[in-house]
Amino acid sequence: MGRVIGKPTPLIDAVQKVTGKAMYTDDFKFPNMVYVGLHRSPHAHAKIMSIDTSVAAAHPGIKAVITGKDIPIAFGVLPISPDETAMAVDKVRYVGEIVAAVAGETPEAARAGADLIRVSYKPIKNFITPDESLVECSEDEKIHQHTKNSKNIHKIADLSFNDPKDGIASSSFTRSVDFKFAGVTHAFTEPHSTIAVWNGDESLLVITATQVPHYLHRTLSKVLDIPLHKIQVKKPALGGGFGGKSDPFPHEMIASKLAILTNRPVKCTLTREEVFLTNHGRHPTEMTMSVGCDVAGKITALDTDIVIDGGAYGSFGVVTSYYNGVLLQGPYKIDRFGFITRRVYTNKPQSGAMRGHGAVNPRYAVEVVLDMLAHDVGMDPCDFRQQNFLSENTKTVGELRITSNGIRECLETVRRKSGWDDRYGKLPNGHGLGVACGFFISGSALPIIWNRYPQTVVHAKLDFDGRIVMFSGASDIGQGSDTMLVQIAAEELGISMSRVQVEVADTKLTPVDLGSYSSRVTFMVGNAAKQAVDKIRHQIAASVGNEKSVPREAIQFADERVFTDDGKLNLTWDEAVDIAMAGRGAFVESGFYISPKLGGKFKGSGAGLSPAYSFGAFIAEVKVDPMTGQVSVIKVWSAHDCGKALNPLSVEGQIEGSIHMGLGQVVSEDMRYHNGRLLNANFWDYRIPMTLDTPEMDVTIIESNDGEGPYGAKEAGEGPIHPVLPAIGNAIYDAVGIRMTELPITPDKVLTELRKGGQQ
Amino acid sequence: MQKVKLHINGFTRTLLVNAHETLLDTLRERLNLTGTKRGCDQGSCGSCTVLLDGTPVLSCITPTIRCDGRKILTIEGIGVNGHLHPVQERLASDGGLQCGFCTPGVVMTAVPFLQENPDATDDDIKEALSGNLCRCTGYKKIIEAVRHAAEDLRHG
Amino acid sequence: MSTSSYFLPGTIDEAVSLAKAHPNDHVFYAGGTDIQLHVKQRLIKPNTIIDLTAIESLKSVSIQKKNMKLGTMVTLDQIVKNPDIQKFYPILAEAAKSIATPVIRKSATLGGNLKVSNRCSFYNQSFDWRQSVGSCLKDTGDICQVTGGLNHCYSRNVSDLVPALIALNARIMVQTSTGINEMPLIDLYVPDGLIVHTPLGVGGIITEIFTSDEPSKWWFKKLRLRKSLDFTSLTVAATVNKKDVLRVCVNGVSMAPVLVETGINDVTLEGLILQVKRACKTVDNDYMPLKYRREMISAFITDCWNTFH
Ligand SMILES: Cc1cc2nc3c(=O)[nH]c(=O)nc-3n(C[C@H](O)[C@H](O)[C@H](O)COP(=O)(O)OP(=O)(O)OC[C@H]3O[C@@H](n4cnc5c(N)ncnc54)[C@H](O)[C@@H]3O)c2cc1C
Ligand code: SF4
Ligand code: FES
Ligand code: FES
């Protein structure tokens, strides 16, 4: 093992991408194609009284106009909360919600047509902040009628083990701190885009920028009332997702509907502003985090009360609600543990899943509070954390099964590399270090839509030409899952990567994969892929063994040869393939992954279950300008336990990208609203760090070799973001003695805290 | 409408454009040169960068009408005789891209930059790419790749 | 469909007469980086575009000893990289480098920066956005979204070069259909968010900017969250010349740049801050909060003062 696996490997589509040849959705054109123009709501919350589409319909070049009533069936990525329709039906719930759509001969005609739609509204009371949504209101003011309370609470998730409140009350040291987090969004560089084609046999082809072709496939079937077997969803090259392309989206349904109505190919590409309005980003959050410890610095109890702002619709919100709490069960051992999360609806673009789903904000809170406790106890924050870690092969209080666990090595690594012991607490005023740890799932063990199918199936095909084609529904969104499929096949069969090709993310050709979310792809698809190619190897070994009369167990695969160690058998790959083809020709083998049965028997026990967990530690070095309050992050050290780095180049890339995204959330990014209108739906004022704002990064991969992951691999796409934010927060404390409890930590807030004088 | 002659990637095209059509629209929608990407269409992400008479410009805020008689080089025209330019080669081999959507813009910014600054330091490279938004890589491997490309170019 | 016409004059005279022929609907197109932002958000739709790129005489750079003369079609990139500017007028190079991004600076010009449009969080928004709030005075509406007032617009002048140039006591040459005028740069600005620039006369083009006031000390700082791309939240440029004249120019916090000019020994720090703050009409229409920007005016001036003393 280890010819391909574990080696830094350029992405298989890298050359396509550096030459501009890679085809993203908007790059495709179909003959006779028409374009979509969307008419959006100017109101945050209003009843639709009437819609006049006649002028738009009569406008030159307009081929069709549709409104909410044309696609009235509700959907939601989670089958438990189908609260959304492709376009608003009776009322609008946020500024920017789609009310009507047109298909036009040109993008300009479509835009003009959409502008000509006239809608009259009757405004309803707006609920912009969570506070407003937590107050009783009348039934007809409620954002959604289906909520079973007289407020706008979408979901309450809570769990409690061993009376945490009492645990905190009886602890020697306790801290209970309020935190507030602005909403942030994925801001992938490729805007959402979809092309829908209605074929002569009444089947629908949808080429779209999605992380979840399978869920889109199901949703289109439901809302358009077309049989599943008549829908083909294809994901071409995709320009970043981070969770922002992991829901089925209205524009995908609208383009499809218009394709059917006009009987012409339809393209819908959103503007950057529309991408911001589509959002589904991280929930704005408010929480009180309470943790207690004993005099020796042992954590005794944790309890937290969280409100997350879901915006107008459900999306992944029920899962987010649980993740906010349950993922606090690691990497520290906490026996008395509890949380309550309330997800509220507000009249804003909806929140959803974003890198580090649900666990990023509470991670900030808990790591800052632990830092405070370490100071209260008089311990070094690294030592404090070190003595509280969960061990390997254990269970958390909520029965999450912990297997491989490299957290100790992670922390020791960043501690050593950053010179922590010589520098923490000793740097000059304005200059500081901070530490934090993180913990995340490596794939959700439970599928969103309950069924008895595997979570993924991979087909591997061997053909007479000696090529292997891997068929997988997995969605490469830039993270490199296609490359992983090729690596695994090359590794198992001892052939060069150039012999392996992929056919991916196409619901007609590829077996179901649930999608690229919850950091599940490497673990699940990797295992399935390995199983499929192993079967191919066994088939070849069987055929060759038979024909050449050598025991099949003795047959080896390496360097494009099929041989035995004793030299009796020594075939080229092509010769072996030729033998394997005899009497049957090309064949396909299948591999699959189903996670083991996990978890407790209590209600809510399914949340956060994963076949493995990743761990990480992070140290940040910052400087704070006392005049402006501006925070500069100058250097960071990250160590992440991904089990085994199948492709170190990609793992490092995921860690570095996570650092960048975490940095943005902690110092500069926020979704700002003015009476429910997004104020900064552009790249000038939604401030993502650019090259000069991004610190020097020292990245270490820690390999704990998970027993169940493919070659020992776990995840690296999301886990590394968690400790980034609190480490920076804690470094600010070391630098200037203030505790920042509101994100983003903009200079004005720093200055306000500095004025109050370092407290705590 | 006005007639313009564009010398794109060594080939001359003549088309009619109105005063507001942007070069990005011309390239992508009319000439099918879709390698140039539209990330924001507002001059704030760098993904649409192309060279106009050798100078990088943001094609989303460049009216095509201004390009009459001028030389345009897009990502499709970078690299010679089927060989990648060292910047492309290094971005590909050194992990300088993930989703790849920002990549054409990075290439079109870095190539002329290295031509003018063959001895660029990491800080110079960071400065030069400070208008190229990348949401995937955290920039580290992009900067390294461009530095390596500079070394490759120097050592021929 | 658009019926706009596009002209590419080869001389200033030609450009001026084109402008004279289209008195109400022309726009001079320099780098176009500011114009395009406004076109994209449907804030303007210029009908007659007079592209200045072919006018070679607007591209001259002449720095003889301390006399600097710059044509208005000189790009910001050229200003950043010009060794003489770096040597004699480093404040200008620094100011230019603080603008937008390196690629934009290769298109963006000095002239365009002198006349960059005023900005406001409630105005520089898409058409749909503005419609949804009911628009404002600067657009098609009849109320200011920031103050609720019916008369005054407080959109901010956001040029970063202008404060540096005003601190350098720069003057501009303007050519119109009736002749060539010279005026102090500061006089180009009107503290009214609706008017913004002094009308230059029929067909008026700014052709050149010049100064000979080489400073003995200078100070420049731009308040922003990121080190590139961001428009300013506050820009302060200051110089002291050989005659001990202190010139502090503050921009980004009012409708026009604010200049305080005084003998360096004739004013106290507190007095200086007070004068600036009195002249600034700062309202809550920027990404950074109002209170903070006000505080930063004092902080920047204090820092500048301490550097000079
Ligand atoms: C992402 C981004 C970030 C930016 N950041 C900044 C920033 O930080 N600071 C900043 O100041 N600007 C910024 N800008 C705005 C703009 O790029 C600059 O102000 C630039 O200098 C404008 O120059 P231009 O040549 O492109 O002007 P143009 O857009 O061509 O013109 C601007 C105005 O000036 C007029 N004009 C131009 N030349 C003349 C002349 N000779 N005589 C009379 N009128 C003339 C035009 O008619 C027009 O009204 C940014 C723009 C973008 C896209
Ligand atoms: S200050 Fe008031 S009137 Fe002026 S642009 Fe802003 S909102 Fe409009
Ligand atoms: S698309 Fe041109 S800068 Fe973003
Ligand atoms: S590689 Fe995805 S945006 Fe740069």
C-alpha cells in the first residue's frame, strides 16, 4: 500500500481548470436556449394580493411567465420540514424571495420581462430579529402557519444528561457568558447556475451547480410531479459549495418548469446579489454558554442555551439545531451535559448548512469560556485542555462512539511549533497567542431520507481497453473527490492513475450518493470505491489464476503488472485484462457503504452520530492596533487529525481554505440588514479576506489511522475550521486583555472593549 | 451599434457591439470563450481578468467597444504549442486550485505580473494577487505556485 | 436596446466639442472603473460616451525637481510605480496604492479618481434594492434614507488621491469650449451630496493636475477593514511644507473633502480636531459605524500630529 495513496497528488481535473477548459454550468449552451428572469419581493413579509403578468407576457421575446401557483408543491431538503415553494404562493417571507419568473429569448429580454411583472402586496408585521420572533404574535402574523406555537419558533432541540445545571452550580469555578454571532455566507466564487432541457421522450435533463444531485433529483420529481426515472440531474465542474449548494433550490425548479412549458432549453444563472440573497449560510446565533470545572481544572459540566436565526425557511435547520449542541460533546470529556437550541423563523433569507455545520459558533463560545476557566484556575490553556480530552475508543455522555482520536498529538504539535510555552502570556502588549481545539463528524451516520439503502454505492467498470471507469454519484465541488476515486482504483489495482477515469454525479449514469455534505464523501465513498475495485481485482485474479494455474491468493498487482512473487506469473496489465475479458467482456463491480448501527435509545440520539470523528488544534498569533482596534492575524498553526491523508495536497488545501473562511467570519464577514434588506450583497462590503489579509499558515496533518475509514481516512473539509475562530478570540485576550463575545470582531467593537478596560 | 475588430488570441474577429456590451459578455456569450469566468460582474473578484494589449483588465467592467483594434489574450490563449505556461503548470501541480473557478483570473493576473517582475518575492506576489478572490485555497498554495513558476521561468 | 453612441476623440479639443454637442447626456470615459459600477447597478445610463483613452496629451507625466505635472489619463498604477513620484511625492504613491486592487489600478486614472462619484450605503445598491426601500434624493426618491430629511444628501466623497493632492496644495487645469482655466483642486468639490463637483463649464475636461509644494513631512492613512479592495471609511492626508504650513485633508466622512490649512505652530491638536469635525457632516451611511468613524477622525489626526511634532 502507499504507491498512490498518501502521496501529494494534483487534482485529476487540474489541467482542465488551469486552461479554462473545465466546463461549469454557465459555460454550457444549448441550441435555441432561453433565459430566466426572476421577479423578487421588495417586502420582508407581505400577503400577495394579486400578480399581473400580462404586460410581461406581452413584452417582446418573453416566451413564458410563471408564478408560485404554477409550482405549488412544497419542498425542503429535510423531509420533516417541507416549508418552502419554488416561488412565493400566498405570501412573501423575505426581501428577495422569488415571486414570479419569465423565460426570455435573451438575458436582457428576460430581465426586462421580470421587471414588468406587477405584484400588489399587503404588508404583514415583520420579524427581523430572533427577539421579535420569540414574542407571542397572532396566528395570521406568524411567518409559517405550521409552527406549533404562538411564536415564530421553528424547532426546539434539547438534550440533557446528568443534570448539568446542578453540575455547574456545584462546580468550584464556573463561567456563564453571552455570545452573539452575525450570519455569514458561503460566497463560493461560481454563482448558482442551472440549465434545464425537456427531451422529446418527456424526460428532464438538469445540469446544475449542486452538491446534492440526489436530493435535487427527488425534489424535482416531487414538485414537478415527474417520475423519478424521467429525471437526470448532472453536476458538471462546480465552483465551490461549502454547503451553499446543498439544498434543492427554487431556481432549479423554475428553470425545469419553464423548460417544460417552453419546450426549449432554459438557463438560469444568478447574479452575485442574487447569490447573496439565496444565502443558506451560517445561522446568526445568540447563546449563553455555561461551563464549570473543579479546582484541578477538570471540566465538570456544560450547559448552553442557544437561539439560532433560521431566516424564512427550514433548510437544514433541524439538523443545525441539534449540531449546535451535540457537537460540544468532544473533544473534551464532559459527563454532565445539556443544551437547548431554539431555531426561529425570521423575515430574512434563510440560513442553512455551511462548512462546519452548526458547530462553529458554539465552538467559539465554549473555547473562549474554557480559556477563561483556565485563567480562573491558574492553568496554562493548553494544559487545561490537554487534561480534559476524551480518549480513543470511548463514548461521550450522549453515546457518540469515539474511535480513532489524535487530539493529543494535534495540540502537542501546534504547541511545540508555535513556541507556545516560551511565548504565551509573555508577548508585549498588543501582541498575543491563543489556542483552541475542534471536533467534527466524518459523515452523518443517518441519511436525511430514511430508507434501507446504503449511503453510497460505487460502480467500477473494467473494459477491454484496460481502462477502469469509476461511477459514483459523489459530487466533486473542488475538494477533490474525483481524484480520490482515481487514486483508490490505481492503488488497489497497481495501475497508473491515467488508466482510471470517472463518471460522476449524474443521476442517470451513477448510483446514488447522498451528496457532498457533512464531510461524508472520503469516508463513505472511499470505502465503497475500495470495495468495488477490490472485487475487480478478485475477478482478474480468478480469471488469471484459472488460466495460468496459479493460486489466485498469490497474485499481486503493482506497477501495471499482474504477477506472482515467485516469477511464475508475470503479465502486463493489458494481458491480464485480456484474460479477464474472455467469455464475458467488460464487467462492472459494485461497492457500497452503510454505516454501522450507532447511538443511544433516547429521543434525539441520532443527532451527531458518525462512524468517525475528526479532531484538531489551532494556535493563532495576532496583533491588535490600540489606536484603531484593528486585529491582524499574523501567523497560525493548525494540526488536524484526518485519520489518514489519502492526498496530502488536498488535505492541506482543505485546512488552509478552512483557516481562510474561519478568519473571515471572525474578523470581517457579516450579513448586514437594513429593515430586512441585505445591505452588503456584494464583494465590496461583504468583506472576505484577500491575499494580503490572510496570515502565514503552518499546517500539520496528524494521522490517527481510523479503523473503519478507507486506508484509515476520516474528514478534513470542515473540522479544521472550528478551532480557528476561538483561537483568534483567545489570542486577542492574550494581546490586550479583552474577551470578544460578539462576531465579527470588527475594530469598533475592539475599541469599545478596550475603552471599558481589560476585564475578566 | 458599431463595428469592432478584436484580435483575440491571435485571431481576428469583427463584430457589431453597442456601447454598453462588456468584453466579458462578448467573450462568453458571443465568442464562446467561456474560460473567462464571471464571479461577480461588478469588478470585485478578479475572475474575469484578461489581457488587453498585454495589460490585465477586468473584462466585466471593460466595454468591448473600447477594445477595437486591440489585442486580447484570454485563458484560452495562454501557453504555447499545447504546453502549459509555468504558472498554469505550477497551479495544477502544487495544489494552487480547488474548485478552479478563480483560476483563469489568477493565471491572467500572474502571467503578466511575472513577466514584469521575474524576481518577485512572496510579498510582491501577494500584493499582485490582492484583487483575486479565492474562496477555496486560503491563497497559500496559489502564492507558492506562482513563486515556483517564477523560479521555473528564471531557470528556463 | 441601447441607442448610446461612442466616440474616441484623439485630441482634447475634439473631446470638448463632442461634449459641447451633447451637453446633457455625455460622460467622459477614462478608466471606466467607477462609471461601470454605476452602470451595473443601473444608477446611470450614459447616452454619449466620450472615451478619453486616445488622447495622448492627457497621459504625460512630468516631474522636474519639485514641480509635478500629471495628465489626468495617467493611471493609478503609473503613479504607484513612478520613481520620481515615490521620491518627491511619496504621499501620492501611497494614496494611489491604497485604492482598489492592482489590476483595477492599471485601468483607473487620476482624472477618474478626482471625479469619482460619492457613495452611500443606501444609494450604491441594485435597482431592486433601491426600489424596495423607496429610493432616495440622490436617485429618484424624495427622502434621504439616512436622515429622513427632504433636502440634503450626505453621500461621501471616497477618493483617496484627492486628500493627498489637496494636502499637496494641488491645482488643476480645466479646458472648456470657452478656454482653459486653472483652479485649486479643493474648489472642485461642493459639500452637497447631490451636486458633488463644481460644474466645469461647457464640455469641461480636467486636463492636468500640478503642484510644486514638495512637503517636508507627510502623513497618510486610510481606514478600511481589508488591505485591498475596500473603499475608504476615512482617509486622512497631511503635509507640512518648508514654510511650516500644515495642511490636513480629511475625506470619506463628508460630502466633500475637508481641508484645514494653518501654520503648524498656530494651532493646538484639540483646535485642529475641532475644526475638522465641525466641517465634516458625517452620517451613518458607510460600512463602518458612525460613532467609530467619528472617533477615528480624532485618532488619525492625533496620530498625525504626534508624527509631525
Ligand atoms: C472594486 C473597486 C474598488 C474601488 N476602490 C476604490 C478606492 O478604494 N478608492 C477610490 O477612490 N476609488 C475606488 N474605486 C473607484 C475607481 O476605480 C477609482 O476611483 C478610479 O480612480 C476611477 O478612475 P477611472 O479612470 O476608472 O474613472 P471613470 O470611471 O472613467 O470616471 C469617473 C468619473 O470621472 C469623470 N472623469 C474622468 N476623467 C475625467 C477628466 N479628465 N475630466 C473630467 N471628468 C473626468 C468621468 O466622467 C466619471 O464621471 C474602486 C472601484 C472598484 C471597481
Ligand atoms: S445620504 Fe441620503 S440622499 Fe444621499 S445617497 Fe445616501 S440615502 Fe440618498
Ligand atoms: S467578474 Fe469581473 S471582477 Fe468579478
Ligand atoms: S479554487 Fe475555488 S475559488 Fe479559488
